[in-house]
Amino acid sequence: MTDAPPFPHDDAITVSAPETCPRSGFALSGAGSADRSRARPRTAPVAADVRDDIRPDGPSTRSGKVLRKEDLEHLRAQVRAIERHPAVFGPTDVLDRKRRWTLGCAHADEVLPSGLDPCGVHEVKPVASGAASAASCGALALGFALRLAVRRLMVDARPVVWCCTSAMAAESGRLYGPGLASLGLPPSSLLLVETARGSDALWTIEEALKSRAVALVLGVIDMAGLTEARRLSLAAESSATPCILVTGARHPETPATASRWRVRPMPADDPEPCAGKEWEAFRVCAALERLRPMAARRQDQLFALEWCDEAHRFRGPPLLAGREPVLVREGRGAGR
């Protein structure tokens, strides 16, 4: 067994206190050139031209170009499409104005720049006010929901599932084929399901949403609890299929919904907002109480809407001045 050779270049190693490089500013553990070569360089400062500029007139890109409102809405729609279902309907379908699920009323669609959420649950709840009975307000809510279904069929030609309980059908009435055809909703495009219990109706609505074979699921039920509403919301989001729930006026609001519309008859003393006989069939006051994920300033707004059977769209004047807080307060109080 031979002795190990001495450590090579023993005289080249020096031990000294840490020193600082005058150029880089980092500390060196030794004075040797080998230690200097192994030192980690300091991160270079960020150049001023690659940082985001802060502009007082709005957000901007790295190049300093100020983004317009239309550009921001376009980017938000792209983000929503990527986060949700790019494989189902693609971001181009979401951004295409012709495929947006809208009301057809300029004032209402201005509040809904991307239209109604095609991957969410939307609640329509009646308000029994004044001399109007609960049955008439319920029928009004059904009429509003059916017209939303007509608007949905204009961008998606697949069938619509109509599901209700026997109790709700006896209270509000059953669908009438010729009337649906004149409304713009062909009876051949409807799949009718009537259940004995509300739990069976909720199960049917959820399974129809999961099927991904329909354009819309419209349910008429008394109410949906937190667990049931969350399950419906997840099913609608995962399958990119919207759902409309028409619930009772005396029951609590449905949680986990993308929007909530509270409707009541048009007041008798309101001026005629639209002219023409084709606009006289259906008139409603609709309060938008909930809208996700828009800002709170776009919620709690009231619209006077009329339906045109020829154009298959809503039309109405701007927001009713002086009546918005009254309707919203009455609606929320009636639903609790």
C-alpha cells in the first residue's frame, strides 16, 4: 500500500477573508482565479423599456399602447373560453357576436357584453305584486323563460329539455304546441319531462346537462338548495350547456347561479315603450338581480321589455328611472 500523493499545487491555494468584486459587487470566498470563475453573476437590472408602463388613461401593454374597452372585453372573453371549455365550443365561438345568447334588446345587451353565460345556471323568479296573483306572475316568468329559450335556439339548433313537477304543471299550466310554434319554439325541438317529486326533477335536469346533447335545459321547480344548485352549476359548466330554472316566488333565491332575473307585469301607468301591433303580445318588467362575473354596478338593474313574435327578440326603452330600487327591494323581500 503506497502513500497518497500530496495535494497538487498546494502552494497555489490561499486563504483570505471574503472580498468584494469591484465590478459585480458579489462576495468572493477566496482570492484565487478559480473561485472568481465559479462565482454566480448578479442579476442584471430590468430595463426601463420592457417594464409595463403605467398610463393614467387606462391599462397598457409593454409597448406602451393603451388598451381600448373593446380590446379588454375581447381578452376577457378569451380568458373565459380558455378557463372553461376550449375543446367544447372554442374561443372563436364565444367571441363570435352571431353566436352570443342575447336578449336582442340593445339596452339589456349593453349590460351583457358577452351575452348570457352559455355554461351557467340562470334563475327566473316571479314577483307577486299588487293585484297580480301568484299564478299569473308564475305564468309571466314561464313566458320570459320560454322566450329566452327561443333566443337560445337561434344560436344552437339542438333540442331543448323542458322538465317540471306535476304540482308546478298543475299550477302554471302545461305547454300548448300551436302557441309554442307561434312563439318561435317548434314543438319538435322540445323534450318534455314531468316528474312527481322535485328531487326527481333536479336529477333529470342534472343528467340532461351532463348529456351534452341539448342546447338548453329548462326546469320549473319550487326551489333548489345549495347542494343541488351547486351540482347543477358544475354540470352546466363541465358540459357547456346552459340551464334556466323557473322557481317559486315564495321560496328563497337559488345560489350558485350565473344570473337571476326577477320578473313582474308591466305597471299599467307606464307609457307605451314600443309601437306596433307585433309588440303587444308580451310585456314584462325584468330586474337583473345577479350577474356573474360582472361588477356589482351591472347588477340590480330594471328593464321594461316587450317581445316581438316576428323578429323573435326583446325590445324596450332604457332603464326605468326611479323604479329600480322599488322593484329590487320588493323582489328580494318576496323571495325570502
